[in-house]
Amino acid sequence: MSRADDRFEIQDVLFRYARAVDRLDHDAIAACYFDDAVDVHGGYTGDAAGLVEDIRTRHRTIDSSQHFISNVLVEFTGQDSADVESYCLCFLRQRSAEPGGEQELAVIRCRYVDRFERRDGSWGIADRVVVFDESRVVSVVDRLAPDWVASRRDGTDPVYSWGDRGPA
């Protein structure tokens, strides 16, 4: 396996993490980390299992979540270890108190400062510190047309049914 392959695997873990949080796929979140990993994530510091529970609690009132990962810089520190910095832009929209009503949208700029390791042939997060640059809240009213396909924060999201759509 080449270093380019390693970079793609590491980047894939970052993207799978973003999808898992946005779709509230708790098992997939945990799968991005090693069991003994430590995550310093805002008000939470602890292992991956605890992070999953923290996300489960914090995201109960969030009806829409998007994490955009970019500027992934991988610096290999050994054959099976790498320091990885990536930028993250998050949009987290709180559920409205009334249908069609105003909602709060948190816009968060941060960076993931990670130590990745390869164990048993797979790359994963061994240590993460989320470094925050800005968090702001704006009021929004969702104007999504009711006949458009809306994202869902669970296994019913269309991303999980790609193979079920049949030929184009």
C-alpha cells in the first residue's frame, strides 16, 4: 500500500465521520475511532463510546446537521501513525417549536487536530482535539418546498437506499 492510499483511507474516515454525525448513525461514529481514543470535543472529553452518547444527547433537538470537511493535511509520523489537521464547517439547525416557525441555526467553524493510527490494517482516530474558531447562531425559517426530498437524520435518508432506486 502506498502513502497516497493511506491518505485516501484517512480522508475516508474523516468523511465517514461527517456522514455518521449528520445521519445520527451512532455505530458508524464509533467505527471511526479506536476504543481507547480520546476526544476533546467542546464540553465533552473522553472515549469514543462517551462521545457517541454525548452526540446522542446534544443532537436530540437538531433536525438538520451538515459537517463539511476540507483542507486535510496529513503528516506521517511513522509507518502506522499520522498527525492530521482538517477544517470543519458545521451547520446545526434546532428543531422549530412550531411547524414552519423560526429556527436557530448554529454555524461553527472549527478544526480537527487528530492523531491517526493504523491498527490491524485499518486507519482510525486515536486522539482528537476539536479547535474552535467561531460559533454563531442565526435565526432562519426553512423554505424547503414540501415536495422536495428532505434529508433525514436516520437510516431512512436516501443515501442508504442507493441500490434500491433501480436503473436510471
